[in-house]
Amino acid sequence: MERSLTTELNVWAASISRKPLIVLGARQVGKTYLLREFGRQKFSRVHE
């Protein structure tokens, strides 16, 4: 599932001097699912 936030996460991941990622938003909108899938696809290790 492609979400609009996925492009912003890709920009964050491509940044050389990226800082820790904090995602804020309403309850039950898929933040955890989005970040887990993004981390699984882009990185070998993810800290939650």
C-alpha cells in the first residue's frame, strides 16, 4: 500500500545528515504499520 507519507520517509532516508525519526499523528491511522513496513524495506536494522 503506497501512502503519501512514504515519499517523505524516502527523502528522510536518503538524507546524509538525518536525525532520529519521530512520527506524530492521530490514533489508529496506521503510523506503526507504515514505519514497520518502511523499516523492513529500507534498513537491515530498526529500533522501535
